[in-house]
Amino acid sequence: MNILIMGCGRLGAQIAAMLDEQGHRVTVMDTNAGSFRRLREGFGGVTVIGNGMDAQALERAGVREAEAFFAVTQGDNRNYFASQMAKQVYQVPRVLCRIYDPGREKIFRELGLETFSPTSMGARVMIDMLLGPRQEAK
């Protein structure tokens, strides 16, 4: 699968590494070239410096050929905007968007995006840890 990832923070770099190891064609885009240092040694994909809210940068990164697009920058608005462009303008079949704010996540999901909120998921996990059987540290 041909995959474009916008954002090379810890999550973007981890997604890129896992998909690259599985043999997918991975392109990682970030506005800061220094962010690419997070990619594992031997990363076989492509890196592109650019802003995912800019159509020319997206095209340079290969959005027209992408079968999936991940928006995983630190900004909810950037992720939403770039995801909408990938979905509506470029008709990327799968668009996955990280949204920190649970309220925005609900709105963006209702607008047709596949969203993930680490805030909501983290809260669920922590409550399950508190209320579930206690795990002793080893």
C-alpha cells in the first residue's frame, strides 16, 4: 500500500517504521527536517519537507498516488484541514486523523473523517486500570 504520513513526531515515526517493516511504500512529510531523525535507522521510505495544508507540498509528497493518509501533527486544526484536503480534493481512499480534543474528534468524525483521540483512549485505559483487577509490578 502507498501511504503518506503528515507529521514525524513520535507517533508518525512509529507508524512509519511499522508500515515500512511490513513492506508498504511510506512517505513521511514534516515542516521540520530535524523531525526525520526520529525515523529508525534503515527506514526505507521517503521523507519530504513541507506543510500538509499546502496543496503543492501534498502533491510533491505524492498525495495523488496515496492509498492512505495519516494526519498526526501536534495540531488538531492542521490535521483536520489536511485530512479534508486528502479526502475531498485528492480522493485518498483512507484518511486517518489524530485529534487531541475529544469534542472536536466527535465533530470531525460526524463530518466523515476516521479519527483517533489519544486523550479519549488514554482516559479509558487509565479508568480501566483503576477499576479493573490490579496488576502487580514485576
